Amino acid sequence: ILNAKAQDTVLHLAAQEGSVEDLELEDVLKVGYKGIKCVESGGPEPGVGCAGRGVITSINFLEENGAYDDVDYVSYDVLGDVVCGGFAMPIRENKAQEIYIVMS
């Protein structure tokens, strides 16, 4: 979608700036093919901390900054792993009208 453009994550940028409150939507959002808006939440190194926390932080940031105001569809690509519960947040807090589960 991004034609090989680098995508900085919300958590990485928040760590650089001091906190997620110090970010602007334009800092984390990249526009790709056909105007598709892309955001990557990010997370800790594997085996360290709760990666789902990045999902929660990112979705809350996007809502608070109006990222969903002018879009027709939102697609979350999250792991099915619910070790810490953060990955289930879009489902648990009714962030989605429809959910498709894909397994391979």
C-alpha cells in the first residue's frame, strides 16, 4: 500500500517525542496507494511487555485526533494472540461494526 515507504510507528514516535500527547496526526499517518491512510501502532521488542498496549494507545490517539472523521472504512490488522488482552481491544470496545477472522 505504501510502495515501500518507511512507516514509523506511533509508539516509536511517542518515545522520541516524550509521549503520545506530543504527536500530531500528520506525524504518524502516511498516505499510500489510492489515498489509503496507513498507521502502524508498533510495540515492544518480542518477549518484552505487552504489544497490545500499542494497539490501545494508537486507537485512542487516532480517535482523539480525528483520524476516523473522514473515512468510510477502517481495517485493523491485529494478531489473534490475546495474552495481554490489548489485541482484542477493537472488538471488546465496539470499535468495529463487522469483524472478519482469517486463519492460516
